[in-house]
Amino acid sequence: MRSRRSCLAVPGSNPRFLEKAQGLSADEVFLDLEDSVAPLAKEGARKNIVAALREGDWSGKVRVVRVNDVGTQWTYRDVIEVVEGAGEFLDCLMLPKVEDATQVIWLDTLLGQIEKANGLPVGRIGIEAQIENARGLVNVDAIAGASPRLETLVFGPADFMASINMRTLVVGEQPPGYTEGDAYHYILMRILMAARANDLQAVDGPYLAIKDLDGYRRVAGRAAALGFDGKWVLHPTQVEAANEVFSPSQEDYDHAELILDAYEYYTTVEKRGAVMLGDEMIDEASRKMALVVAAKGRAAGLPRTTAFTPPETRT
């Protein structure tokens, strides 16, 4: 799995932003052709994005382009021009406003045709699917299983809130009058379950109050606690916060690695299935939980600060 703690949105119509994004520490950068680009600027934005992918230094970043949704007149040209122009420098295409599996299948088919025609490895370019309305959420299980190219389900809160008539203008915050629980919990869990059932990642959408870092951390922390892999960032100041929130703490990472080492030792050397690590009993379920935390820590580049010592070598 690619690391997607922070997914930075960059308008394809702004060459200065395209250049600046290359130096930021976001895990993923998606170059946008959809909402952040005016209709008359979309053709020029395609050219900007192709040039940026081919000529820019995106080292260490997942390179994604968000095309327009399939209900528009721009989508097929977005896909053709971007993939023919810079397919070898592209990791994924993001498809917005996905409502049913046929839309993902369409993109998969078109990508395969372009790859074959241009000598690119067939199937290498992945797909990210945005769930942005009620119909998309109802069909999310079929969407998640629609293509082997799918890597990620992404929650699009603004359009979703509009689609269900949620009474608020503040994207990602609780609607006025909703005083018990979390108005987004069902939506987030529904997307997460569909993602995990199909071995996909799940990414939360943007927090539009870009100057409110405390609010961003709070909302990001909600998604991270549920198990989401990352969150969109709309401004460079949000990148560090996302990377921190969606990384395990040093203590948790070290503990997870100790569990993995201890369990490996006891099950292979002493051939026991349930053992003690300090005051904690660990078993196969513990190993699976530790794998998740360890994988996130490794992806975040955390160093190990502890080591497991087998019993016979302790003094």
C-alpha cells in the first residue's frame, strides 16, 4: 500500500502551485482538473499537468490526477491527454462523483486501451474513487469491487453534504442542532468497511477552514481513530498536521514491532500460540493488530527505538 497520510490538492491551472507542491512533504499530490479549475481553463490545465508530471521532481510522492466526473464533456479528453502525455509518470487517476460501478469500469477500460496503444504496462495506473453523494454511498460496495486498479476510496464531504440536504455551510463540521454523536460517523464507517472488504485504502476529504489547524487536527483525528489512512490537505500548513495525525506515536510503533518480534519468536522457537509480553498476553489477533500499526509506522519513516530480546539471551 502507498502512504497517503496527506493528500495535497493542487489546481492544474496554476503553474506556480504545481511547482511549489513538488517541495512539500505531502505523501500524495493530486493535480486537479475538476472543481478547482474553471471551465475555460481546463484545456490549458491539462497541458500544465502533463508538463509538470514530465518535468517536475515528485520524488517520494504518489502522483495523481483528478479528472472531471463522467457526467461532463471533459472527462474522456482529460484521461486521454494526461495518460498519453505523461502516463509513465503517473500513479493514479482520481475519478470524482462516482455513483455506481459502471463508471469505474468505464475508466478501467479506457485506461487499458490507452496503455496498450502507447506501450505502457497494462493495469499499472491505479484508480481512486470519490464518494460524493447519497447514490455513491448506497452503491459503495459494488464501486469498491469494480476494478483491480482501484486503490482508494475518498470521501468528498462538500458535495455529499449538499446531496443529503445537510443543514450547514461549514464543510466537515457538525451541523447546527446535531448535538448527540457524530453526523459523519455512518458515512465514514460505510466507506471504510467497503474499502477494507476490498483491500483498499480510505481517505477523508478536505477541511475548508484552512487557518483553523486545531479544527483540522480534531476532524482528522476522528477519521484516523476509525482507521482511515489519510486526509486531504488544501494548504501547505495542513500537511504536517495530516502526517502527524495519521502516523502512529513512537510509543505505539515500538510496541507494535515488539509484539511482532516476540510473537515470531515464541511461535517458531518455543512453538507456543499465546504468550506473555511483559504484562500483556499476545496471540494471533495481537499480531494482526500490530501489523497495522507497524506498517503505518514504517510508511511514516519512524525509527525503532526498542528491540526484542529472547529469554535465553537476557542477563
